[in-house]
Amino acid sequence: MYRYDEFDQQFVDQRVTQFREQADRRLRGDLTEDEFKPLRLMNGLYLQLHAYMLRVAIPYGTLSSRQLDRLAEISEKYDRNYGHFTTRQNIQYNWIKLEETADLLADLADVEMHAIQTSGNCIRNVTTDHWAGAAADELADPRPVAELIRQWSSLHPEFSFLPRKFKIAVTGAPADRAAVKVHDIGLRMHLSESGERGWEVIAGGGQGRTPMIGVTVREFLPEKELLPYLEAIMRVYNLHGRRDNKYKARIKILVHEIGADTFRDEVEAEYARGSEIDIAVSQRELDRIAAYFAPPQFEELPNWSPRNEEHKATNKEFAKWVRSNVAPHKQDGYAIVNISLKPEGGIPGDATADQMRTVADLGRRFSFDEIRVSHHQNLVLPHVRQEDLFDVWQILSAADLATANVGLASDIIACPGLDYCALATARSIPVAQSLSRRLADVERQQDIGPLRINISGCINACGHHHVGHIGILGLDKKGEEFYQITLGGSSSEDASIGKILGPGFAGEDVPDAIETIINTYVGLRQPDETFLSTLKRIGAQPFKEALYETV
Amino acid sequence: MKLFKDNQISQDTWTEIGDDPLPAVGDLLVSYSRLSAEHATLTQLPVRLGVIFDNAERAEVLKDHLQSLSLIVLAFPSFGDGRAYSLARQLRDLGYTGELRARGDVLPDQLQFMMQVGFDTFEVSDRFTEQDWRRAAEQISLSYQPITGNKQDIWQARHAYAEALREQPHAG
């Protein structure tokens, strides 16, 4: 894992001092709320419906046990003993006092963390594959490059007042778990025939009000050219992105309005112009960063653990959990453990302080001190010996963290919605809760197969409903909440935007409607067909017929 | 208008001409449209020449004028409109070495960023004191990105240390 050196630490400490002074000015009344707003937003502090909310950056979703312990401690010291993990691999605290925020930021800085650029019209926390460095299908660990981008984009003088927020995602695997095609910039690693690393640069994707799939700007960019090339894209966007309407200000609108070819020409022209300031990735710096991400000291083990097999054979619950929540590791004898934060009837992504400590402790004992946050709002222990899976499962079970639903129907992504958010038009959490109760039977979920249900409480789409296999969008019609359903979205390498099925439903009717959609799929699928492939083959019509005749 | 320049507040010596007839003396500040229309006349005058450049223009159009310009003024219509940061970078990249001035919604909290991309003078109101501006100019001393002037960025500083050791034949 990356560790701050003296420079990184001093940089973050200075930011805390600066914020403390700004917050004091606000509390004394020397700054108006309007003047304070952009300053607090640069440090991730939002004013929500009921209180301040602080969003803490978890760069590329990687945490040490010490850091997760600190996040637990912070939730007790400054909040109500829980935190909310988000789809951007961050954590949010919902009940923060302005008077205490600088102290909270100092507690974060102490464990090499910060909240810089988790809001505002700047380059946000860079995200990546939550299985980075562990996944069996990976070409190489993308996190050194993600860390390089974190440093380069931190308080970037030229790109801190963009037309709108800007999100960069990076993946080093062919199976896209980082949703690179629906980010402002997505980077995807490829290897040349000679084994040299390069990056496919995708720009102009996004969700929100106007969902779009990104376009490839460069097929294979040599790694050392990465930062200068990113600067060229950012400069074209900063100069030409729309600033007259915040809903048309994301880079996807620019790419769409001038067209992919013109956009590409602009970027290439800007890149060819060159700069007197050389920001090309120095191999020395990249090597320095990469050394922190060297694989842990794995033991030489057979890729088969008799102890694990025996427990699976004798304990049905454990076997179900392994089937849903454990994924193959690149190292023989090891496995990736996914920890569901979606218990039956729970709030997606919420974890109590005690749960965070349990996971931190598991990380320390069983996963080389590493924990990941996934953009599906779950946690991951990336490097667990197969031999230890049963012990890990028992400890998770005792902490109510062993729900065996990762990647299945009740592993629902949901935004905070109208329960917390000032922008929401409808509640998301209660819909997710009632759905997860309805779909709770794990054996049935495993029979249904991989299914992504995503819920947003307004058209800003923080709950990623556009890329849910089944998407649910909460809207407000004359004071009544109602929910629109979309089918066919995906954020993976086959990225697509879901299409609206028909008229919306009242909140209490959503579980029935989703049930009908699932049953229709199960009734019409062919052997080994996923939800998306069935939908592709038969189209939306059978679903519409089932839904609007029976509900 | 007051300026924050060379770490102190001073009075602006430039005269903004607008559409008025051209005086034959002084430091003359004209719009880009007037500069391009009357370029020949303007460059003959025994004066220093400056231009107010619009954020919607492309930096390249100034390329042939840069030798004759002593001042370029870029505007921040609001502090959140960051186009001038990129224009400043482009103008410096094109080789412009004269005065680069920020006007409009210029606040101490953004001063560091402006200095880093190449601005060296700032039009300021009476709302903030000279002390406020000086403090702002020093606020964040560390940066990952290259800084104009003689400070080192983090990436350079980090490796300068290692490099010094490497150059000593028997170090370490």
C-alpha cells in the first residue's frame, strides 16, 4: 500500500491548518455562507437536509487496517457510530458539526487520509477495480497509476475550477469492475505485443441526467505520456466545456455537442502543441510509487484447501457464502473475500463502528493489512488464504457481515435519497430495504444468478440506476413519490444505458414489479443465460406485458 | 485600480483606451479586437502595449502579437469560471514572458493557483488588506504541480534528495 512521505504528509497537514482558519472565520461571522461554501466544498463538507455531511476520500478504495480503525473511531467521536460507504469508494459521515470538522480532518491526516476534492468542480477521488492487485484476470495492478493521478490532480492549479466535477476511473483488467466507460475519463490498461504497458483513454462517459457511454480517444497511450495527455484533455474541457448551464457542463455534453471526432482532434492538437512544463511521468517516480504496491509475501500453497472443502461439504451456510462472496485470486491458495454491506432490510453501504473494527481486525489477521471499498458499496478482504475462509466467515457472521448476496439481486446499490440528501426527489433507502427483504432467500438469488439492481432518488443518478441491469429511479409527481424502472443497463466492458420500461410505480408496489421482472426472466431464460443476455435476445416486450398486465 | 504586484499593493499605471482615440504616450491597454484591427498603427506608437483578452478566444491568435505586448489581462467573471487558468498556461507555453494580469473575481483563496499557472499581477479591491494578499501568496507552500518561479514542486524535491546521494560516489 502507498505510504505518505514527508511531502505528502506536509501537504495534507497544511490543508487542515488552512481549513481550520477558514472554519474559524465562518464561525466568527467574518465569512458569509456563500463565501464559505466553495472553501468547505474543496474539503468535502456539504450542508445536507439535516446537518453537515463530510465525504472522506479513500483513494482507489484501498485502506489499511489502521485507517479503517480510525474511520470507526471518527464515526464514534464525531458522528452517530456509523458511516456510509459510497459508490465512489469513499465514506460519508452524515451528522458532522462545523466546529469539529478541522479536528476530524486532523485525525484523518494522522492516518494519511483527507477529504480534499471529494466535492466541487474539480478532479474527484480517482477510483479503480476493487480487486486490483488480487484479481485472477488482471494484467497488472492499476493502483500505481491511480496514485500518480491522485498526486497530480491534488489541488491542480489549472483544473480546480472546471465547468463541473470530473471523475477518473482506472482498470488493469479486461473485465471492467471500475465502470471506466461511464466516467469523465476512463483508463484501461493494455499490453503491447512486446509486453509494454499502455492505456486506452476513454472520455465523455457519465451518468447523471444525461447518461452517455464514453468514446475512445486513444487506443494505446504509452504509460509515460499519461499525465501530459490527461492535461491536454482537461485543458480542452476547461476552455470549451459549457458554463452557461450546470446540467450541460460535464465533459460528456462537450464530446456529444462537438462530436467525438472533433473532440479527438482538439485533444490531439492541444497535446501536439506541447508545454514548456514537463509533467511526463518520470520513471523514477512511477517506480517509487509502484514499489509500495508490490504483492504481499504470499506463501507457496496448492490451489486447493482440504480444510476449506470439508467445511463447505458440511456447512451449507458457509458453502452458500463461498459461492456468492468469494472470488478467485491470482495467487494459488488465496481467495478474494467480498463482505456484503447489504444485509436483509439494511441500508446499503452503511457500517457501524463495531463492524468497521471487525473488518479492520480481519484485514490485519488474514489479509496482509489490506481492505478495499467497492463501488457497489461493499468491502473486500483482497488476500485471504483459502485455508482461513471458514474462520473469516465465522467472525463475519458474528458481526452480521456474512450476507451471502454479493453480485446477486439483493446486493442493491442505493443513494442516500430523500432521507438525507438535499437534491433528492424521492426516498431510496426504504425501497432498497423492502426489496432486500422480498429477495432475501439466498438459494433463490443464486438460482436467479448475477443481477444488479440500482436505485437513485433523483435524476442526478448517484445510485447508478442507468447502469443497473434493473434500474429504479425515484421521482416526485405532485408531492407523491413514484418510481420509474429501466432495464438493460451495465457499467462493465459491455457498458450500456438502461431503457425505461413504462409508467412508474408507487413505492409500495416496487417489490412486486421487480419480482415480476425477475420471474419473467427466470421463466424465459435458456440454460446459462444471464439476465442481460435474455433481455438482449427477447427484448423488453415480454417484461412489459408481464408487468403492466399483472401489477 | 489597485494591483497586488511584487508582493505589495501598488497603483495601476496602465490606461484602458476602449474606443477612444489613441494617445501618443503612456501604457496603453486595448481590447483584442482593437489590437487585431489596428495592429500596424498601434505597434508604431512609442508606447507600451497591453491587451484585454477574452476567455472565449483561443490563445493561438495572440501568437504573432506576443513580441509587441507588455501586458495581457485575463478575466475571472466569477471565481468559479476557471478558463483563464488554462489560457494563462497556454500563453506562457507560447513563450509570453511579459506581465500577465488577473482581473475580475480575484480572491486571496485562489491566489496560489493563479501564481502557479503564470499570473504575476492581480487587480484587487479594498476588501482585503495587503497583509491578506501576502499571507495568501504564502499559504500553501507545497504543490505536486510545477510552480513558476524558483520553488520546487514535490516530485522534484522528492528526487532531488535521492539524486544528491547518488552523485556522491561512496554514498550509502
